[in-house]
Amino acid sequence: MNSRYSVAGHWPGDFDDAGLQKWAEELRNRLDAPKASLGLVFMAPKFFPYAAQTLELLRVHAPVPLLAGCSSNSLIAAGEEIEEGGGLVLGLYHLPGAVLKPFYFTQQQLDEAATPADWHSETGISPSQTNGWLVFADPFRLDCEAWLKSWNQAYAPLPVVGGLASGEHNEQSTQIYLNGEVFEEGGVAISVGGDVALASVISQGCTPIGDTWTITKADRNFIHEIGNRPAYEVLAETFSNLPASEQQKARGNLFVGLVMNEYLDEFHRGDFLIRNLIGADPKSGTLAVGAYPRTGQTIQFQRRDAAAGTEDMTSLLQKLRDQIEERTVYGACLCSCNGRGHRLFGEQNHDARHVQEQIGPTGLAGFFCNGEIGPVGNQNFLHGYTASVAVFVKKS
């Protein structure tokens, strides 16, 4: 891999017109390519009053024909995760042969989009005209779950990768950026087409435990039977079969993994959608989960902790590296959950460092999210405690 197609930098200070101009010019000069095709910008809330000025300054002095991003308390640039102190980060990407088209959308458009054709008409893009979408959205004034369901109907199995903006702690205000405009609601979706594709890693921070099973009775978000036995009984047996040290790690950290593509010969990491285990009733034998599982679906219990998160991230990045080793990597965007970082791993730069070690060195910009977006199987989902990595690669 080489980094000549992209570069990312962190501005740690406050708004400073002259200083930011110089910084943007210097960052552009580090890009070993004739021009930048795309700029990704993520800003801390202290930039809210100056966001429009900052965007215009970056567009002129970087310069970039397409600039998009959102706000966040914590930022990611190159191999560094800036969890405190904020500022802004800018990633510049030279994407040869890419056809990039941005689309700003709102809750009202979602409410009015009755069919997949409505989205095709709104965006001006049919599924055959794009290789995938990079998305940043506001979690407070957009029903992101409903939007993603509607978008899947219009564009799946094409990948949708990205994250939900954050702002000041305990305040439901964020910003979404597109070129020189600042929005306080909705989302921006960038279609990546032409000669550039989006590869992704969706690391949900879990490791599988026990065996895979088939759900034999389910209703809404309740699993009544697994393998024709009470679901609770299977969970209890799975837990009791773990070594004592593993039981200690699993206490309070158990989740369910639901297979999204039943046509695979065998199931591996990345094939499961991880969802919360909300409750378990020994009397009825029923489990309540944060999803709507279906009868006949494959399930495997999962454990989430720091070690599992590292194992999952490393394994999935290595798998991606093997898949794209013959293709040019142009850069990446990392959207990592607010609950990851040093809070989960007890160390700085965990996710960013692993991305750079496995598929870098490359330009990497990103932020810590209120929810992460990415594909599992042939559908795209909203995740939690996840690292969602979008990698710009030459289309195969």
C-alpha cells in the first residue's frame, strides 16, 4: 500500500483564519497527486459558530471540489485518535476515475419516499450508476433506522458506510457539512462510482462463543426456542460450557449474533449482525433481543470486551487486506463508536493504529460517532460499539 493518493491532518487550535489557510495549503502540498477529488472534514463543537467560514476556507485553500463531513467531540486523523481537545481534521483524497455525487436528504424526504424509484429520482442515481455510499447524518432529527431501511430497498446490496454525528455532551445538536453549507438536521450521502469502489470493515467488537444454532421459534423481538429447546436453556448451557476465565469475561457482556446470509457454506466473523441481549426469562425460556429475528435464522452467542474487540478488528482488517491486495488503496474513512477508544481498550489510537498497520500507511480521516453505519451480508445496518471503516479502492 502507499499513501500518495491521500493525506489527513489535525488542526488542534481554535478558529484562526490566517492559520487555517496556511495549514490547509501545507496539507494540500503533502498530497502527492495532481489534485484532490474529495475532502472529508470533521469539526469539534467549538467550531460551530465558524463552521461556514471554515468550510469555505478549506474549499479554497486545500482546494477540493467536493467537501463533506460532520461534527464530533472526538476526531481521527492518520493513525491518531484525538478523543479530547477537538479542533478539526481534514482528509484529502485523489480518486482517479471516480464519479462522485453528493446528495443532502431530510426527514421530510424520507417521509415522502414511498418506493425505491423515489430515491432514484431524488438522487438522480440508479443502482447501476454507483458502487456504494459514504454517509454522515444527524441522529436527533432523522429517523436513521427508517432511512436505512428505505435506502436498502433502493440500493442494497451496495454498501452504505459512515456514521452519525455528535456534538456537545448532553445537547442534541450536531452539524452536517456539504461543500460550503452547514445543516443542523438530515444527512449527506456521497455516491462513489466510476473506477473507485468502497470496501468496508464493520468491526462490531465481539467474538463468537459456543456453537451456531437455528432459531426454531421467534416472535417480534423474542426468541422462544433455539434448536427446538427453550432459548434460555441453550444460552445457559453455552455459558456453563465456557472455561471459568471466559465466564468471568462474559458476565454482563453477552450479545446475540444473527446470520444475515444463510446461503454461506459456513459462518465466520463478519457474517453476524450483533445485537443486544435485552433480557432472559428462565421460567418461560424466552430471550428478548434488540432485533427482529426470524424462525430458521442462524444464531450464535457473542462476547464483547476489549480483547474481543481487538481480535475482531484485526481479523476483519486482515481479511479485507487479502481481498484487496491486488487493488490500489486510495485512502480510508474511520467512523468509530463513542464507546470505543480508550474507554473500551484502555489505550489511545486503537482502531486508527490497526487500520494503518493492516491496510496503510494511507490517508485516514474520521470521527467518533453516535451510531455507525455499515453492511452485514447484503444489507446495511445501524450499529453500536462498532468501528465502521470505508476504504476507497480501485474497482476490480
